[in-house]
Amino acid sequence: MRYIRHRIIRKTMRWGTYGISGKEPLKWIILQCMTNEHIKAILLTQYHISSAYRRSFKCELRFRKSYPEYLIKE
């Protein structure tokens, strides 16, 4: 079964965000609750993230493409 390890990661990996404006209070979101747009924006703008985070974000987008029922759009 594909994505067995990723199914655990997507439920436990957290990302801190200050919202779209960057002025909101810090909020922690687990990967499976993030929108596709948010994940794509992180990959395009956050060059400082670790390779593990980058890999997990890319894997989540592939996972959602393979399983459209998990797709989250803004």
C-alpha cells in the first residue's frame, strides 16, 4: 500500500503560520489540514525549511492528487 508512512506524517507534522497577512497570531496547523494553496506557497517562498519538511509537503501534494477525496482547496 502506497503512502503508509506518509499517512502518519500528515497527521502529526505541524507548521506554524501567521496567516496570509503575516500579522495574525501564530497558529499551528497539522499537514492534513493545510490547503493545497498554502502548501504550494510554502514550497515557493520558504527556502529555509528542512529537506524533511520539503519532502513531506511534496509528498502531501502527490498524495492528494492520488486520493482526490483528501484535496483541500481555499
